[in-house]
Amino acid sequence: MTSKLISRLTGDHLKLAETYDREGNKRKASEEYAKAGDFRRAASLAAEIQDESRLIRYTLMGAMGRVPPRVEEMNARQAGDLLASSGHFEAAIPLFELAGDHRRAATAALKLRDPGRAARYYEKSRMWPEAAAHYEQANLFEDVLRVLEAEAKSLARNRSEPSARQQELDLKRAEVLLQLGRSTAAVSVLLQLPPSIRRAELLERTGRNSEAIEAYLGAGESDKALALARKSPDQARRMAQIHLRSGRPAQAGAIFASLGMVREAAEAYEAAQDWWQAAYRWETVKEPLRAGEAYRQAGKLRDAARCFAAAGQPLRAAEISIRSGDLRGAAGFQIGRASCRERV
């Protein structure tokens, strides 16, 4: 006599269910588990074979100990809602899955404080931001990266130009790549993005200080650029360049001057309209024409005349000498005779 027949004769529904399960007859196994009172396993097998009516009945019996009236009129989503409203979130999830309502399944998973499971359902619903956020909450960063890339591809198919959301996704991708230790890939993504504070901060995290400084400047954050420049081996020169690009040429000029970068100092002081500081430095680097103009702007007309003469412009030198009241000097200027001597 076979074990199946013995189980039938003895009414051992549990053993009979296990036999059907081993044979692969999940429908019969589900029925026998239910007869044995094991509604959880009965419901699990009903879900596998997508037997909606049995799944509803067995799940309700297992969770609530009863089947409500007119259960045959209830679909899987409605049964799931009934269970969720009663706090039976775990039992509700397979019903929502069978109904294809992954959003409700995700909500139930969150009620169970299982963000990774919720993220999987959000991903099935193509709710990419929610999926990424909950994968991150569960510290599943490879999954975060996959979802971000899926959303980026979806956006790229529907737009010809990069959107603000695409740029936000790329920044998040770079952040996750850094979290995974893939700094080279992160930098590759970041270098393709427009300047922003977040991009600068991520570049700084990778040790790419030059690019980070440029990003801070592009985002209008000169103070942060200066703070980072102070960590550079050539901090003074970098700080001077930042001052110059940030609309503070006088500070740049002072730093360039302290470094002995005379031409750069002259240009910076000229940008700051500090004409006297610019003038004698233009003399030092043998730029008499620029020195003459700077002296003129500074009101140092005799010095201006001297330098214009040295630059081969005696008529202009004479005009300026007359304006300064130096008539003798004006008369004495001749082409090639005056020299732009060094300032003492």
C-alpha cells in the first residue's frame, strides 16, 4: 500500500500535502495543507501557481482565522486591502503581487520596516526615485546604482537635451560610485557635468582639487575655492588666481607681488584700477606704453610723459608735459632721446 493511499485512509492531510508537494502537484498540495490547517504553506503554493481564489481564501484564513462573507466576489487587491487595513501587512503582500499592484506591496513592506523589499517593488513599478531612496536606506548600493542608471536611460530616450533631473541623477551616480570605492568612474561622470557646489564637493572627495576649485568658482563659491586652495602646494598662486577671477583683483595683485610675479601683479592692479601700483611694475617688466598709460591714470604726468617718450611716442609725451606745466620737458622731448628709466 502506497504512502499516499495510507495518508488518505488515515486522513493525514499534512503527509499527503508533502507527498503532492514532492511530486510537483502544487494545487493538490495546497489543498491538503489547507485541510491540515497550515494556511501559510497552502497560500504560498497557491501564489506560486497564481490560483487567485485559493490564495485569497487561504491567506484570509491564515491571517484572520476566518473568511469574510461573499469572499468569492473579492479579488486579490481587495483581499490585500482588507488584510493591510487590519495590520496583516506580510499576508497582504502576495495578494498585491498577484494583482500586479507593486505600489501597494511596497507600502506594506515599508510598514514591515523592510526598505530593501519595498525598493524591489518600487523598481517593478518603475518608480525609480523611490526605489533608489529605499535601496540606499537598506545600504544596497549596487541596487541603487542600477536603478539610477535605469532612470537615466529612460530619461535619455524621451529627451534630446539633458534635463535638470538627468544632471541630478549623474551627481547621485557619482556619489554612489564613490560609496562603492569606484573613484575613477565617479570622476569620469563628474567631469562631464556643469559646475555646481555638489559637483565640487564630490570632486574634492576624490582628491581632484584643481577640478573642485574650478567647480566652486563656476558655482560662485569663491570662499570655498579659497579654502581648498589653501591645501594646495602652490596655495599662494592659486589663491591669487581665485581672487582675480572672483572680482578681487587688488588682493590678487598683492599676492602676485609677494611672489615676485611682476607682470601678473601689474595686470591685477590694472584690473583693480590701482594705477600707481600697476605703473611702476609695467616699467619693471619694460612695458613703457602700458606704464605711461597707468601713470597718466594715476595723475603722475611727468612719469607718464617719460614713459610715452621711451615707447616712441614723443608727441604724446610732449602733450602730457604741457598739461603738467613742464614746458621745458615738453620742448626737450625728441624721438629716441628719452628713456624710461627705472623708478628709484
